[in-house]
Amino acid sequence: QLQLVESGGGLVQPGGSLRLSCAASGFTLDYYAIGWFRQAPGKEREGVSCISSSGGSTNYADSVKGRFTISRDNAKDTVYLQMNSLKPEDTAVYYCAAAFVPRDICVMAAGFYGYWGQGTQVTVSS
């Protein structure tokens, strides 16, 4: 059974950092593009970042550029989202998603992805 499991969320003060992980279970991520999305209470899900299957292509939402970094370790079937300089508006449930794309592209559109994790809560508050 194909599963994605997010971890690394928690409570952090403004200006702090967290690193989220997205681990694959039941399949290898070698040919999958991975996206990170978030959803805050009362808001629609939004794309945060994505990375192509090789790691050669990445994209970021304007709101996180310069603060968040996406990376992947295909040997560990894991994708990471390093989040620095966190702001209260980054508070949300963060989801990772996978799409089978054996090309060096990724997009931050939820409909592009067929597999989703259960989400991990990130709360930025003093």
C-alpha cells in the first residue's frame, strides 16, 4: 500500500525553524515529484513548494521564498521542507503529496498529485 507520512511539525516561536519530513512507505520516490501544501483554518489548501523526481527542479510560493527550502534524499525515500524565519501566518496543517512524473518538472497544483499524506500541524506562536 502506497503511503506518505509527514513528521516534524510542532509549536515554534516566530522567527524559529522547523524541518518537515515526508517519508514514503510501500513505494520508492525515485520517479515521483513531491509537493508540499498547507491549509490553515477557514482557508483553502495552498501550494507551498515542490520538487521534481531528480531534485533538479523546485518551485516555491512567493510567501515562502527565501525562507523555506525543499530537498530530497531518494536513497531514504524522503523529502524535506526546511522552514526558517517562521511567521504566525505560516500556521497550518502541512501535507506532502506525490505524483508519478519521471521528468524534471513539478507543479504546485493539488490536482497534479495522486497520493497524499495525513498532514502535520505547524503552529507559530509566542
